[in-house]
Amino acid sequence: MTTLDAVVVGSGPNGLAAAITMAAAGRSVHVVEGADRVGGGLRTDELAPGVHRDHCATVFPFAVGSPYLAALPLADHGVEWLTPDISFAHPLDGGRAAVAYRSIDATVDGLGVDAKRYRSLIGPLASRWDDLAVDVLGPVVHLPDHPLLLARFGVRGMRSSAHLRKRFSTDEAQALVAGCAGHSVLPLQSPGTAAVATLFLASAHARGWPLVRGGAGVLASGLESLLVSLGATVETGRRINTLADLPPAKVVVFDTDPGQVSAIAGTELSRGYRRMLGRFQQGPGVYKVDFLLDGAVPWANAAVAEAVTVHVGGSFDECAAAEATVAAGNHADQPFVLVAQPGVLDATRAPTGHHLVWAYCHVPSASTLDMSAAIERQIERFAPGFGDLVVERWVTTTHGFEGLNPNLVGGDITGGANHLRQLVARPRARRPYATSSDRFFLCSASTPPGGGVHGMCGHHAALAALRGPLA
Ligand SMILES: Cc1cc2nc3c(=O)[nH]c(=O)nc-3n(C[C@H](O)[C@H](O)[C@H](O)COP(=O)(O)OP(=O)(O)OC[C@H]3O[C@@H](n4cnc5c(N)ncnc54)[C@H](O)[C@@H]3O)c2cc1C
């Protein structure tokens, strides 16, 4: 058997990006995936005839905003981005809503006295997105390409979103901050959540928050097709448990959680490195419901009905209370709920007249509590009559997620807790993609820049391998 240059274990967006980077550099690459198809978090299932649901990711601000993925010729491989005019909306009581349009002008029109402050905070980051993304979506410890811009972003970002919110006095501007900070899966009082909020806000106006026509699985197939066109091979349905399961290769790149790297590579890794991986902390889990509806969601606010992404949780204080409850290991009665309604732009998701909508909330790691009623109550609060339209529900619990994909430990969808220490040391500050062995690399969302579909973890890990043993 010939020795490959690289085997990639796992074919999430990071595994595929790592494989494409190495194959494009002329190396022989084989990808081994435990599931029945490639993609990891990029997975679209047909739940019933004509009902196509994204099991995980649906909205891709950081894919189109990624210095690597966005530069790939994915249109040649069947990927069509659909970008809404409204990046996201956040309904408030009384039929009001905060709306982040792709256009910053349209957005500030709805922010009253906060218009100027919002524009001065977010405008420069959005207009220099390409420069910002190169530094922020890279390894944490590196010489920045744009030090002044990064310093401006970083100094404010180190603070909490609760601190950032104080710059604004309207419910609307504060809600925009809360919804974006909520993606961190941290209490909104945590240091570093201001960076998450400002990055998500800037992305809303830079490249927008698009879907892929046909679902996330089309993006996975497009990446696989590009990879195969570069000469690489892909094998599905083969879960790796030990190194003996792998074909001979100069390097192994793991698109897995750190615990699996330890378990699979075992004593080939130093004891100190394994101990460090053992200290890596997972974040809370998620509880998700896919709803098939007999019509569109009857949002009280008309702009919310046009948004693909909706942040549901009410005021900044209510969202903050919900996330603090989860961080304390409890379930929120009024959770912060993320809603995606892809049918607003993409008619392929459900039969004519129907809409497929997903909604998830954060829950403690490995939670088994049924959160369906709490999620529905929150949506109903801003969309009276929602419950009457539900034709069918499909639930995925924390255990359901982990059963689908072992990286989603305890239902954690971010590849590990996002607290400040692990934003910097993911899983370690220096050489995060390398391990204690020259042969093994880590490329999953448990490395910088963390969760989300951007492929940057995979791309940087592959570059580390290409500079090292594959040079
Ligand atoms: C419900 C939900 C909603 C989300 N929404 C969004 C969104 O809208 N936008 C966004 O940008 N991000 C979203 N995300 C996050 C995003 O999906 C992840 O951050 C991203 O997929 C991480 O990519 P990855 O390559 O690191 O790992 P994953 O996508 O988790 O892929 C890892 C792959 O490795 C395989 N694997 C693991 N262990 C082994 C093994 N031992 N042997 C063989 N194969 C193995 C798994 O089967 C899996 O296919 C969401 C996630 C979830 C769960």
C-alpha cells in the first residue's frame, strides 16, 4: 500500500477545507468520514417528501466572509448563495423589531438616537471586512496584517456585550447587540462577548447572512466535488477509533473534538499534551426543533417575516437573563431562541404552501429536558397564531446531536466553550493546530477561530502541515 501524504479524519467544513488546501498544494489526500455522507455540520436531510431540513448550519455569514472559503470556485461545483436584504431581525414587544439590513443606511434608519453611534462603531469594521477577517479569522498568536484595525477591534472586543450595550439607549440597538452576542453561547456579561457581537454585526453589513439554495448539504457536496477534482479521495461510513483504522500516511489531520484526538492517537502524543487536551472545556448544548408549517410564520412585525434569521428573546436584559441561566447549569423558562426560516428565499425547502423553520435554544451540556414548549411560547409571543400552523415537529436533543456527530459533545455546537481563555488558548495559544507529534494536526472548530462555517481552522491546520512534515 502506498503511503499517502495526508489522511483527514472527519469531513466537516474544516476537514474539507484542510483537505482542499493540501490537495491544491499537490499532496495526496484521503478523507475518512464516520457518517454516511460528508459535511458534518453541513447536512441536509429529506424528512418527508419535499421537506428538506438543515440538521445544523443554515446561514453562512462567515463562509462568504471567509478569506479562504469565499475564494474557492464553489459556483463551478453547484453552490449558489442566496443573500437576503435583511441579515437578521429581532422582534420586540408591541410589534416592534430591530432589523439589521445588509445596508447600514437602512439599519440606522430604525435606530433613532443610536443611529450615529451604531454607524461609527460598526461602519468601519464592515467596510474593512476583508482586512478584519484576515486577522480575526486566523490563529490568535500571529503578526497581524492590519494591526491598527485589529487593535481597534480587540480593545473594545475584550469587554462584555453588556458593556457594549451601554453605548446605546434604544431597545432596538441593544437588541441587535444581544442577538449577536448570543451566538457566543456565553453569558452576555462575559469578557470577549463584545467582540463576538461586533463581528457578527459587521458581517451583517459586509457580505450579508446568506443561505445556499437547496440547503447546507449542497455546500458540502460542492466542497467534496472541488476536493475530488483536485485528485483527493473520500470514504464515508468509516468511523476511526484507533490509528490502526487509518491507511498509511505521513500526517493525520483531525477534524474532531480534542478528546477524540487523545483517544485515537493515544501514547503517540506526549502525556503533557494529552493532559492539556483533557482540560479543554465543552460549552453548553442546544435543543432544536424543526417545524413544518402550513404557511409562513405570522410575525407581528412585517420586516421580521422577510428575514431568514430571527433572534427571539425580547429585550437585551431578557436575552442576558436567559443565557446567564444556561451558563449557571439551568434551563431558561424564556430562552433565547435562534430561528431560521429559509423558505423566505429558498422555495426548495418545503412543498408549495408549506414552510420549514428551525428553532433552537441553548441548554446545559447533555441536557435531557424537553424545551419544545418553551421555544414555541417564545415564538408565539412575537408571532401570534404560530402554534396553529404547526403540521409536524422533529426534535433533536443534545444526545441526538452527539449521536449524529461525535464532535458535538453534550450537544455543544461551537467546538468547545468560547470563554476568554479558550478564545485565546484553543486548545493552546501557540501552535494551536500542531500537536506534540509531528505527524498529527488538529483542524476542527476546537482550534482558532472556533465554531461556524468558515473553513479557516482547516485551512490554517493544513498550512501548518504544509510548512512542516509535508514541506
Ligand atoms: C444546530 C446547529 C446549527 C448551526 N448553525 C450554524 C449556522 O447557521 N451557521 C454557521 O456558520 N454555523 C452553524 N453551526 C456550527 C457549524 O455547523 C460548526 O461550527 C461547523 O460545522 C464545525 O465544523 P468542523 O469541520 O469543525 O466540524 P463538524 O462540522 O462537526 O464535522 C466533523 C466531522 O467529523 C466527523 N468525525 C468526527 N469524529 C470522527 C471519527 N472518529 N471518525 C470519522 N469521522 C469523524 C463527524 O462525523 C463530522 O462529519 C451550527 C451547528 C449546529 C449543530
